[in-house]
Amino acid sequence: MGSGRWSTDVYDAAARFRAASGASAFAYSDSGAARTHPDLDPRGVPVRESRDSAEHPRSVAIAVLFDVTGSMRAVPRVLQASFRNC
């Protein structure tokens, strides 16, 4: 996971690296993959929880959902591009 906080600098650096190398943020999906990347697959995770800690005293559970039908078409790409402009 790396860190307990969001860093716009890290996100921007990753975006610059992808742009310089010609890689897409959606490279895994663009490869024709039909399954969730193993690093993101929740199957086999024994416990899923959101807990308060010293670093995050007011934790908030977040769900990550995947649209595997393709019905959203380009919406995820549009949302990601618009996020950079926030």
C-alpha cells in the first residue's frame, strides 16, 4: 500500500511516467484482460475491515467496484481524466 495518505505529487509523478513511456492508466484492461488483476482481486482475502488507528482515527470504509460488462464504455477514462483537473 505504501502510505496511509493520499499524495497528489505521487499521483502526478505516476501520470507523468505513464505519459513519457506511452503507457495507459488502463493498460491492464487495454491488454484484453478478462479478469481482475490479481493485486486487486478480493477473493482469498480473509478479513475485510475498516478500523480506526493512530494514523487514521476516523476511518471510512471504501468499496471498489468493477464494471465487467463494459456498459460504462469510456466513463472510467473520462472520470480519471477529469480528476486530474480538480
